[in-house]
Amino acid sequence: MTSTNHIPAGTDRISFPDKVVIVHGFGATAHDHWFGWLADRIPHANVVSLPDPERPDAATWIPRVVDAIGQLEAGTAVVARSLDLSAVRPALGRSAVLRSDNDALVPADLSDDFAHQLGIQARVVPGAGHFLDDDGVTELPAVLKVLHP
């Protein structure tokens, strides 16, 4: 799904990375949660559509993600949930980890440890659960702040 680039009023002067690849991950589609909302707000954003999201297959998913990213350059940003980040982690430059203070699926200390392994501190988004639409998260402005600090 390619972005329709509906940049919200007041953000038209914000510059984002040249290319933003959004990876939806396990149990979701490109149309779930906040992925489409984010893609609609960022020029050059693309949500990778991964097949059979309930049964992830590394042999299928990794080439799809690698193809969507293309040449990983300074002007490329990849937005993925932590488990889905493994395919690109070795090539990461600047990174950010977002977590909620009330995630019922992933304990805060695991997200904090993951961030620590990347040499950074996790950023906390209050009350966002596991960042799912079931948690009421259909928009995630914290990602926009990461992409344009």
C-alpha cells in the first residue's frame, strides 16, 4: 500500500526521510492498527504487505522486506515492531524503541532490554497497550516525532 500523503495541517513544512518502509508484522495486515494512518502522513511511505501474517515465514517475509527497503541509505527509515525488526537490525543506523506503559503482551523490561542492546533508552507512550487497534491505537504520533525529531 502506498501512501496517499495526507499530511496534517501544520506539518507541511516537516521534512521526513526520503523513503519510509513500514513493516506490519505478525498477526496484522498493512491496513491494521496505525500503519495506514502513518503511511498517509509521510511522503514516500510504503507499507510492506507480508503474506499469511498469522503464520510468519522468514524465507518469504525477509526477501519481501529487503526488496521493499532496497538500498538502505541515510535517507531510508524502517518502521517495524521489535520482533519484525530482526531482518534489518544489522544494517540499522539511528534507532528508536517505543513501548507503552501498559503493554499486556510484552513486559516493559523486555522492551527496555531490547533498547539497551541497541544502545538507546526506550521511549514510553502512555496508555498505548501493545500499539494495536484493539488497544484503541489507530494513530501513533510518537512515530512521527521519531522520524522528524
